Amino acid sequence: MSDTDNWKIWEVFVRSKNGLSHKHVGSLHAPDAEVALKNARDVYTRRSEGNSVWVVPSEAITASAPEEKEALFTPADDKVYRHPTFYEIPDDVGHI
Amino acid sequence: METINFEDRFQEYVDSEQKVEPKHWMPEPYRKTLIRQISQHAHSEVVGMLPEANWISRAPSLRRKVALLAKVQDEAGHGLYLYSAAETLGADRSDLVGDLLSGKAKYSSIFNYPTRSWADIGAIGWLVDGAAIANQVMLCRTSYGPYARAMVRICKEESFHQRQGYEIMLSLCRGTKEQKEMAQDALNRWWWPSLMMFGPTDKESTNSAQSMNWKIKRKSNDELRQEFIDKTVPQAEFLGLTIPDEHLELDEKTGHYQFGPIDWEEFYQVLKGNGPCNKERLEARNKAHDDGRWVREAANAFAKKTLERKGENSAA
Ligand SMILES: [Fe+2]
Ligand SMILES: [Fe+2]
């Protein structure tokens, strides 16, 4: 097929309401950012799902590989002292 | 030494109800099955717009017209969510669309039946979307993450589709004698093809067992079909319509309806391309794609120009 039919992929992020972060909702094809935004409006916010949209070229995203999961994330698992419940405070102290 | 191969580890992972995500290792047949299933699902959403679009300009009121327009637009959206999900598996969008346009790819046979009267729009929303919902609710729990997420979105949107269809049937059934006959005629024509939407019986369905193992499918064709019948028969009774099946009978012991034999010969004929509208649907899709080419070209030209202008401005 011609390149007319092969626009690049954009990832779409929608903020559902002020105060919340933008959240990934899916992707779409578009020739440029402007059209990507317009398409995102039609494809992902037909029912007032949001009040702000980001579009990012998929190729601009660098993702961690699943094989790196252990190396990246397990070091945090044995650091219980990073959580408040690690510290022993008598009940009598009240809320702290 | 114990060796566990990748396939076994993948099966264990899926068995523990964890979701498979795009970059995870997966067996090639799992990937292929998903690409085929998701793209067929996407094609069905896209082709599914055609029988209903047939009535947009002739909807009997503005209220019905905006509802039908919104529904058909939703179906376009569903197609897009699904093509995106297929792309996360490495499929190329233009290949998928190309296969639909060339007639190589399959889509749900139900959309090869004609919409002869306005009542068909009611019957489609009630029965065809109803059957699709049964399948899609199950797929919200499918093992492939992006597919499951697309299904959650789709299911949220579908419930209005079925309700607007049933409301159309209800108005017709509460209307004149002719209107009620129209509704009955539509039910007569859409009932059996709707039951076929769940696919061949479990005995005949060769790929089902593997799909169930991989938790792509969570319920069998026959289970889903039975669920749909049990839910739909009382809805038909409420309308005062008769399901066109002389064998239909509630089994008091099981609480399920027994039903008559399905004409699978018809199913396979439509699947092979010999349904009443197969040719027309493909022609309409190809025409829409060709007629839209100038828009895509214009968008490309505009994108290029904008980029060049930006370049000039920053150079200056
Ligand atoms: Fe849909
Ligand atoms: Fe629908």
C-alpha cells in the first residue's frame, strides 16, 4: 500500500478531569500532531472522557524491556524501611 | 537439572491469571491467533457500520437519527481501538486493511444480511449488538492486556447500542398492527443469524480448545449462545413477539431454554462469500477507501508543508 495509507502511530493520553494525571488510553494513526489531536478527540473522547489530550509519537517513547524487570524493580522489594509500617511507635502516642 | 521451556512458563503465567503485555515473550501461535482474532473483530466493527448506515438518512425521527449516527460512529471507534490492539502485536495496519479490502480477511457473517426495513435497525441493536456484547463481556477478561483494555472501553459504549435497538422494537410493538408485523418480520430474519454469531458448536470448533487454554477465550461458543438465548427469550416475550423456533422450550430442571437445530450449511455458505450481501459490503468498503484517498493525500501534503514552514522559520 502507498504511504498515503501508512501514517505513523501516536500514543494518546487523556486527563479525565483537572487534578488528575493524563492517562494512556490507546493509539491512532495520523500524518502530523495536529491531525493526531483531532483524531484523538473523535476516537477517545466521544463521551466527555476528558478535558485535555496529549499525543506523542510512539517512536518517541523508550520503554523498559520485560527482561529487565528483575534488575530494575526487585531491589525495591527488600527495602521495607521505606514504608511507614516498618517503624514501631506505641499506640499511646496517637496518630503519627 | 530441571528445565522448563518458554511455552510451559508462558502457560503457567497465563494460568495464574496474569495479563500478557506487548513486549512479553509469547508463543508464535498465540500471537498469530490473536492477530487473526483481533483483526477479524476490527473488520466486523467496520463492515458492521454498512447495514445500519443504510437507514441513517431514513430514520423516522431526529431522536432516532442522532442515536443511530452516534452508534455507527461508535462502531468506527471500536474498529480503531481493535486495529491498535492488533498493532501492539507487530501487525501492520495497512496490511490488515488491505486484507479486508481484497476479500482475504474474514469478518462476522451477520453483516452480510440486508437491512430491509426500519425494524431491522431495532433488531440489530437488540440482537446483533446483544450477541456481540455477550462475547465482548467475556473478552474483557482475555489474557492479552491491550485486547482486554479495548474490550472494557467497547463494552461501556455498547450498552446504549442494545438499549436503543430494544427501544425501537418496543415502539414498533406498541404501535399499529403493521408496525408490530414489521418488528416480528425483523426478528424472524435476524434470530438465527444472531445465534450463528457465536460460531460453530463446541464439537465443530477446532481452535476453541487452544484459545481457552491460553485464556484468550473464557467461555465456549455453546456456553455463550445459551446465555444469550436465556437472556433474550424473556425480552421477546415482553415485546409480545414470537421467536421463530418451534423447538424452543424452557427446561424447568436446568433453567435453560432448549432450542432447535441451527442451519450450519447457511452459516458456512455466508462465510464462504455466498451470503446475500457479501459482494455489496466489500464493494462499499473499497469505494469508501478509494473515495477517501484525496483526503489522506491532502492531509499528507499539509503535514509536509507545515513541517517545511517550521524548518524555514527556525532557520531564519
Ligand atoms: Fe461495536
Ligand atoms: Fe455496537
